[in-house]
Amino acid sequence: TAPGPDRATWVGRIASASQASWLVGQSVGAWLNRFGDPRVPSAVAVGLYVVCFIMSSATLPTGHATPKKTMKRQDTTSVLTASRAVAATAGARLAVAFALRAA
């Protein structure tokens, strides 16, 4: 966010959400582990990661537009687009590793 009076509010909300997710995630993981197979919490985590990735890809902007006369090849790939590629690769590797381990 831009500097201003609301910045501290939003930083506090993000920090609170991070702490709450850490506590709730541990509890839910322990509860899911009761179903017998220790891979159930991992499968749920992979599913939540996929949902988060899809929602982030659909809602986040891809970058800023630059004028055509100054556009270079390096400018066409934004940091966010590169991050999406890395996240997609990591997600695919995680899903393959989980599938191979489940087999």
C-alpha cells in the first residue's frame, strides 16, 4: 500500500492473518492426521495451494504498461509473470512428488 494513515492498519491485518493461519493450520493438520493416512494433511495442503494459486493468478495484475518506443525484451516479462511461472513449476513438482509417493 502507499504510505499513509491506512498503511499500519493493513500491515497489522496481514500480520494477524499470518499468525492466525499458522495456529489454525497446525490444528487442522493434526485433526486431518486422525483419519489414518498421514498423507491426508499433505493432500489438503496441496489442494489449498492450487486454489490459492488460481485465485492469485486470476486477480493480481500482470504488471504495468510501458510505452512502445522504450519497450525492451526484458521489460515484457514482469516480475509477477516470472513469479507465476516459478509457482506453477513448484506446484507441479509438488503434485508429482505427492502422486508418486501415494502410488
